[in-house]
Amino acid sequence: MKLVKQFMLLVIFTFSILSSAATANTTSEHYVCPMHPQVVSDKPGTCPICGMNLELITRHNHDQALTVNVSGEMQQALAIRTHTVTQETLWKFISTQGTVAYNENTIGHAHSRVDGWMESLMVHSIGQRVQQGQLVYELYSPELVNAQDDYMQAIDYFKQDAQRGKGLLRKAKLRLELLGMNAKTIKQIEQSRETIYRVPFYAQQDGFISKLNVRHGMYVQPGDTLFEIVDLSSVWVIADVFENEQSWLQQGRPVAVSATAQGLFDIESRIDYIYPELDSTTKAMRVRIKLDNPQKQLKPGTLVQVKLFGGPKRHVTSVPIEALILTGHENRVVVQRNDQSFSSVVVKVGMMAQGKAEIISGVDVGDTVVVSGQFLIDSEASIQGSLQRLTDDNAANPPPHAHH
């Protein structure tokens, strides 16, 4: 029943528009066949092709916007609401969503610098927590064994001839360091004068295992990534910003991030980095925000709300965003010319914020725009514009049977 009522309302509205079109300011009138729009005449008659009565079409001046007349009763039935164009201050503000990600600057990679076998492994699963200095694995490598032996020989030679053995000792110790042995292990070799066959390796930082590519007993070689450790004491938030909101964004702008599920609200930070490329599908620009996360409450993959703040833009001609008719190739608003007269006007839109849109050109302060019910009026204006262009073309080049 509701659909029938809406349909009848649309029919009545269209009939009202067509009936009132003849009263608008015009320069000429033409008669067109509804089924064959190429048939145009300057007087009433019938279509020579189908026999239908020709319909009256009003031709407006080219320098005037197409006008649609809507009676007061019909305006009330369509619940048309209007708003007066004003000049005000718009604060640059964007509310969007973001995703928590690892801070890539805190990711540590564990690599082997020699060939060898994993004799023992102390990390067993992704997500396992490790602390800096904790033993994470022991490696047997013939190359490390030979390097230790060379180092102990260099120590003996240095004791025999300190002047000539000093350089040799320094090079032998540097070799052990470059092969990955830490100072504690090298000190143990100096004191015990014994070769360590299962060389221990320790975690370089606090964090969690985010990637694990090795198991106990496996053979490893230089270049292999054994595992990754990530520190969650700070994280990144990657937020998307769409094209019409990008003009004023820059590094250092203040940001507030909220994660409702974790009970975190309005965490203050700043834009850390703006990625140089747009998403090929959404045409959105990615913005990176760095957040301190001392309690580890924010986990990678968490969705958060992001508010980006800019300064004020003053003396802006604005209309409510709901007044805009977005077609993809242009933006329009419906302007009320008088009590019953409306016209569809192309506007150039600037920034959008706080539910308002900046209008660069198209309407002036004091104009009245329609914010509800404007789509039907704009649709009718588009139909009249199409018929007018068709009439103009056919009037300039009438077909042979057009004036029968």
C-alpha cells in the first residue's frame, strides 16, 4: 500500500510539473512526439509516424537555468525542506577508520651468518614473548668452531709477542663478532680457553615472535630468516582518507584515536607519515599514525576510529551536504527562485566538514537551496533539459516529415 501511495505521488508530481512548465520564462514553444522525439513542430498536431498527439515543450533562454514549478500543496506532499546559504567558518576535520599494524621500525630479524645445525631452539610458537638477552637458540657450525680455535691461537701468539700479535688478536676477535657471537660468549672463550661447540645466541630486544621459520635440528645457512621479534610498546595506525578530504592534510597534524572495544578513547598523536600513492581501487590516501602502546592493549588488526584535525577556514560559503546531488561527473543543488519556482544549478564544491560543504561557485550567500525532496525536482529539470536540447537540434535540422 505504501509503494502504491509513493507511485501515485510521483505521478501527481510529474503531472504537476508538466502542467506548470508552460508558465516559465521562455522564448519559444515547440510540439514534440513523445514516442519519436525527432518529430518537432511549431504548432499542435499528430505524429506522422505513430499518430500520437504532439506534446507542448517549452524552450528556455540559453542563459537561464531550467525552471520547475511546484505548487505549495505538492511541496508539502513531497516534504520539501530548504536552507539559506550562509557564510561561516569550517573547521578542517575528518572522521575515518584505521587499522592497527606493527611498527615496522621495531621489528627485529634473526639471521644466521654461518652454515650450521640448530642444536636447541627456545622459541616454539608465534606470539611467544621473549626478553632482551634471553637465550633463543644454540647453533653448531664448523665455521664457528674454526673461528674460535683461531682466536685462541691469536691469544697465545699475543702472549708470546705482544707487538706483532696485537693486530692478529684484534682481527680474530672481530671475526667472531661479525659471525654473530656476542661479547659474553667471547669472554667465556678467553677465560675457559675451550671451544664452544653449541654456540648460544640471545634475543636482541624485548617483544613477541611474529614469524617463526625454523625448528629444532634444522640446517640453516646465511640469509635465512630464522624468526622475527616485534615490539608492541608502540604501534602504527593506518587510516584511509578519500580524495575530497586530502587537500589540507600534512605531516604533523593532530590526531585522536579511539578503540572502543579496548576502552581506549581519544589517544592523542600526530600524523607520522602520508603515503605517496593512492589505493588503485578506492582512490583513498593512506595516513600513518604512531601510537605509544605501553600496556600492549592495541593488537595488530584492531579496527579503530580516527579523527584528523586541521585549522579553521573562514568566510566559507556553505550548504548542508545533504543538499548536494552527486552525479559522478558534476555536483548540483536545487535553488528555490520564488515560492513555487525551483531550478537545478551546477556548483563547484570545495572542502567538506561538520556536515557542511564549501561552495566555490554556483550559488551565493542568501540563496535558498532544497535539502529534502530535491532529487525529484532535479530529475524533472534534467528531463526538460534533455528535451530542450533535442528540440534545439531538431529545430535547426528538421526531418522532411517534421512539419506535416
